[in-house]
Amino acid sequence: MENLAALIAASINSGTPLLIAALGLLINERAGVLNLGAEGMMLVSAIAGFAVGYQTQSPLLGFAAGALAGMLMSSLFAWLALVLATNQVATGLALSIFGAGLSAFMGQSFVGMSLTIKPTAIPYLSDLPFVGVALFSHHWIVYFSLLLCVAIICFLYRTRAGLVLRSIGESPESAHALGYPVRSIRFAALLFGGACCGIAGAYLSLVYTPMWVEGLVAGRGWIALALTTFATWRPARVLLGALLFGSVTILQFHFQAIGIAIPSQILSMLPYVATIVVLVLISRNPDWIRLNMPASLGKPFRPG
């Protein structure tokens, strides 16, 4: 039971950066903007968060720096995609490549350094048998990610602003005709998505590892992008998908710990194999995706 509780806790810990990043990308895509630069944004945010956290010994300042770095990267994307009306797919890919190179350059002097993060736990509840270790002994960012998911559900489906955001994702021309500032709202959505990717990247370097190595994000940005499609752009399904992918990621270490004779390279492939399998399964019904996907996703908007 102790091993099972530790496995559940590790799965939640592994799924947290995927959840936060995917929720931010979901808001982008609900507004009709496809940002494939998540990997680059998370990498730059990871080194920015680690550098500030290491220099100040304050994880909170590290998370703030990560969020700011993510917003700066998303601002660059917004200027190119919204103002200059560049191709969103090509711009996002360029942002990921740029972020990978920039993070490697910025992190040269921090390679091999590590942080000591004090463990956090919910008083009294963390002392409960089984559930205390599994659910109530996590970093506060884990609980923040759950609250963020609930907040986004309420925002999208219970507020007028959420309705406006979704309408822009469906028909920006109609929203513009009604007087809504489509570009400004999309820019705000991109900033929010950048901040979420920034917090997710900082979580990897400040809590999950906690250290900096080149390529620390290791494809999680791409998994977060796939997760939004897997969840058909619904926050609750993003939460379930993040826990699923987090569990698959942790299984590779669990198999190694219990001595299952599987090559480590195959185990390392498990999260990406799971991503491909899920995308293949949901692609078998294109009508289902088409009904749930924002109609203007990836399409540039030029106000008349």
C-alpha cells in the first residue's frame, strides 16, 4: 500500500506541469489561436525560473520569473501571428526551436546546479494513512493546478467573458461585427497561455527535478499540445488526460524499480507512444473532433 500511495503521488506530480501547460494552451485554442511554441516557452521559463530561484533562494520568485518569461515568449508569438498575420503553425514551430536554443545558451552557467526545496504538506491530512502520502503531501503548485482547472471551467461556461472567448474561437468575424476587440482578446488569451506554460516550465526546474539541464522539458510541451486535442478542448478532460500521461511517465521508473527486464530506451518511449496511440484512436472519428474543435482554430483574422 505504501508503494501504491507513492506511485499515485508520483503520477500526480508528473502530470501537474502537463495539466498547467495544457490548460493555458486550451484557452489559446478556444480563442482560435494555435500556438505550437509550448516546448520553447516551457524551456525558456524553466531556465528563467531556475536562475532566479537559485540566485534568490526563493521558489516563489522563480515561479514569477518563469511566468514572466512565458508571457514574453507568447508576446513574441502574438506580435507575429496576430499583428503580422504570419502562419500560426510555422510561427509556433519557430518559437519552439528558438526557445530550445535560447534556453541552452542562458543555462550554460547553471548546468549541474541544484536547489533544495522544502517539502510541503497539508497539516493533519498529510498524516492520514495512504491518502496522506498519495494526495495531501504535494507542493502547493499541484493544488493550484486543480484550482486553475476549476476556475477555467467556471470561466468558460459560467461567465459572459468565457462566452465571448468561445465565440471568437468559433467566428471572429461575427464577434468583430458585434464590437468585440478580437485581436486584444486573443492577445490576452496568448499571455495567459504563456504564463501557464511558464509556470509549468518553472515547476519542472524548481520542484520536479529540481535542477537545470539542457532539454529539461523533454517533449512535455508537445504532449501538452496533444493533450488539448485528446481532451477535445474541455478542461475536465484535460485534467484526466494529464493524470493518465503522468501515470504512463512514472511507470517507466516503477518498472525499473521492481526489476522488470525491459530496455530503458523502450520505457522512456512510453509517454510518446501513449500520445501517438491516443491521437490515432481519436482521429478515427474526424466528425467528433470537428464538432468539438473551435471553427477558427489556426486561421488568421484581419479586421476590415
